[in-house]
Amino acid sequence: MSIDKTHKKIAIHKLVNENGISIDFQNLGGIISSIKTPDRNGKLSDIILGFEAPNQYLEEHPYFGAIVGRFANRIAHGKFTLEGKEYSLAQNNGTNHLHGGLSGFDKVFWEVEPLENENGIQISYTSKDGEEGYPGNLSITVDYVLTDDNTLKVKYQAHTDKTTVINLTQHSYFNLSGDFSNQILDHELLLNADQYLPLDDTQIPLGNYQSVVGTPFDFSTPKTIGKDIGAKDRQLKIGNGYDHCWVINNPNNEIVKAAQVFHPDSGRTMDVYTDQPGMQLYTANFLDNTLPSKTGGTYGPRSGFCLETQHFPNAPNEPIFPTTILKPGDMFASETWFQFSVK
Ligand code: GLA
């Protein structure tokens, strides 16, 4: 963990829409530190795990709310080869590379500008050639837009001056109950995916696509996150719960509805749309009650869930996975939308 705390101060930017939904963003890591949405009785609550005190984000934490890159999730042994040259990255997760390394995009300060024609901000960052071991000066912008139909749109763009790899995600932890002492096991989840990526013991995809049919990984019709999470299953054991990438049904690479989450008690619903091929569902398996919660107490296992839209983990080493290579002259462009409603 290394944040250069000397140069910049955390600044917070707020977006509000006509229905009273509000979202707080930080220049550090592009972190979303709060999303307040109404329940079915109109009561607003914060549905994002994180900290009350902004300075706490300068300390160790599990990517709460952050933009993750240059390569989200794992690269086996922190090594990949591009145009005949082998690159070595930090092994910061056992022997693997995780979430961009020791000082990934979650730990850097981004420039922030308001967007002119939309209710939004644009954050930007240039990752230098060689930063965290990756080739090429990579310039990234992320637009965060809050619409009046209660949708947070996250729009990524990037370009490079040398061939590189890129995989960006938004690592917010949601708990639609608004009370982080409640586990998220009662949330009903639908994933628009017939297959997922099984993992080896170090959480690297084995390289095959596995049908979800007849497994605890079948969310193709809604079921609670808790229904099968305790099942005797080798893959669940490896992840200590769900910590896997689903293959979104999206043959034409369009923006499709990839996930829907419904919390019966509050009525809160969240739909996730994306043009990315993968969706990592992570059920906060490694939260261990050491970090203070915004609603009192500490964050424990299953106190939130992440739906991380992304390319497939370890794609630089798996020729059958959709490519994550970005070349000079090409533009990386991708969108993910989180739409909030009540039922
Ligand atoms: C992702 C990974 C998990 C874990 C979290 C952050 O979801 O797949 O294994 O690293 O991020 O703690």
C-alpha cells in the first residue's frame, strides 16, 4: 500500500438529482464514498460501504468504492508477455498480481472537472510508462453522471502511446438495506449469465467456461445470495464464498442488463447494465470486522456485495478470453450503469 499523502488533499464532490438521490465522489481513487437512495417509503439511506471520515481512505482498505486498474482482478504470477516482451508486475496477492498492484488507480489522486452538459463530473489520470510495471503512458478519463431516472452512469475512456493491457472496474460494495450490520444474504440476485469462470486454488481462472446449470453459481433466475453460498462446493471453498467472474450473455457486445438485485425488506432494487464481457460477484468474504462501519460496529463477511463489470481475470495470459490489449491509436471505451428503483 503506498499513497503519496504529501501532495494532495482529499476533496469530495457531490451529485444530486431531482429525486433527492445523492452520490459523493473523492479525487482519491475516484472513490464513491456514499450513495443515498430512498426505500419504498421514501426514507433515504446510504447503500455503499465505506468510511465516515475521509482521511480513513488514506489507510489500508479493500478497494471500497474505488476505480480499479490498470488491470482489475488477478494476473497469474504477475507476469504477461506482449509483443514478445515479458512484463513483471507486483505479486501483491499471494504469488499473483491483484487490482493494478501496490499503488493502483484506487490509490492515486485524480483530476476532477465538472461535465458541461450533464449532471456529472469527469475524473482523469495519466498512468506513466512503467508505472506498476505496465508499458505505455495511459491516459484515462472516467465520467460519473447521475441522471434524473436515478441512474449512475460510469463511462470509461483510455488511450496509450505503447501497446498495453487494460481492465477497469468500479469496486463499490453495496448493501441495499442501508444498515451494514445486516448481511446481504437476503438480497435477491439475477445474473444474465449462463456460464462462469471456475478458479484454481489461487483464484486464477482455469481457462474454461463452465455452465452454471445445477451449480450454486446459477443466478439465471432470481435467488437470494444466501441460498447456496454455504453449499458444499469446491469453487465456493476456493473463494470463501462468491468471488468469481460470470460470463455475461452478450453476443453483440452491446450495453445489456447484466444484473438485478432486489432487497425485499426495503424494496430497493438495483439494475446493472454494461458492455463488458464479465461480472465479478464478490460477497465481501475477506472483510474481517477490523474496519469501522458508517452505521456503527465493524464490517464483517457478507456485509456487502460487489458487482464488478470487467474483462476476464488473467486475460493477458489466456488467449481464448476476449482481448484486453490496447494499442496506440485505439480508444478504450466502456460504460456501466447502476439504476436505482424500488419495488
Ligand atoms: C475482488 C477480488 C477479491 C478481493 C476483492 C478486494 O473482488 O476478486 O478476491 O481481492 O476484490 O478485497
